[in-house]
Amino acid sequence: MSHNGVLFLDELPEFTLQVLDSLRQPLESGETSIVRANYRVTFPSRFQLIAAMNPCRCGMAGEPGHACKRGERCVTDYQGRLSGPFMDRIDMRIEVPAISAADMITVNHGEASEKIAQRVLRAREMQAARTKDAMADPDLAERLKSSSGFTNASASAALVEIIAAPDAGGEKLLRQAAETMKFSARAYHRILKVARTIADLDGAETVGRIHLGEAIAYRSVNSRLAIAA
Ligand SMILES: [Zn+2]
């Protein structure tokens, strides 16, 4: 039902392991297959997963002056309910501090949604034009045939390597981070995609060190709120 839309899961670790594992296939392929004894049905299910969670069962870990009754285990047990392979598919993890009453009094309007929407639209147009160009190249046609759609998110690994190739500084940073953080091959392509999108929102032609740095930071935050691009 969330095909071409957003799937929002609140209190992510409260879902059973089975439910979370069943999301891995659609997150990877954009399809869900249901297999029964005599038949198999495949449904399209390309969605953006947005999930929210507390840092621990009691919800208070990390708050200044708070100590969980169950100590460290309150955090480790709760976050341990999300498997490594599942979390590997979450591209952006953002910690959101609690809002105090004092924060509510301070008026901070920030950037208007209309302005942000224009920037997003421009980035999507850039992505579509770039992807169409790459796919029109007869030399690349064979390598790119598995890519679907025109956004960075829908690009295949082969296409990502072409459209998100970083400059020398970016490549160096990526190499260092891959060694220290031990990325999977999947994470590597996903970081490139996010960095490409950050560069697009910046209006930048090439993926640079600053864009990759931001994309890597989103993956390394241990989070309360997780977003899969
Ligand atoms: Zn706790």
C-alpha cells in the first residue's frame, strides 16, 4: 500500500523480527514476493522507509541527569532488536534530542517548506537528466539495463558508480572511512547515492569530500530516528 510513497514505522524495535526481516527484500528490489505451495505472486513495493525509535525501552537514555533503571542493558537490549543486515539498509540515521519547554518558547522559523520543495524538485530534475544521459550511452547500455527509474535512489550499483563517481578528495575520504568503519558493499553504494543527492541539492556537478563526509556521518550515527533514502 505504500508503493511510490512513504512507509512510516513508529517505535521500530517493537516490530517482530519477522516483520522487520520481511522489509529487506522490498527495500533492496522494490518488490514483494509472496510464495505459497502452488504459486508465487510479486507486488511492486518501492517506498521510502521512515522509522522512529527511542534510544532504549524506557525512552530516556542519553537525557542529561537520567540513569536507566536497568543500566546499560536498557540501551543495548533495545537497539539489539534491530539486526545488522536490517540496519545496513538504513541510509540516514539522525539523533533527535528531546524538546524542552524552553525550546518551545524560543521562536525559530527556519527555512520555508516551499523553498525546500523547489530545491528538491531541481535536484530531481538534475537526476533525471543525468540518468537519461548515462542510459542513452550505447557503451553503457548493457551494464545499466538493471536500473529502473530516474532518481539516485532507484539507480543500480553499476549506474551509481558512474553518476556518483567522487573527485580525488572525496575518493580519499571514502577509502579511509571504508577501512575504519568496515562498510559492506551495499553500504558503499548507498553512501555514494546519498552523497550524490547531497551534491545535487547543493547544485554541485561533482561529488566532493564535503558531500561524502555528510553521507558517511548519517550512516554512523547511533540513532533514534532512521530514514532509508
Ligand atoms: Zn532506558
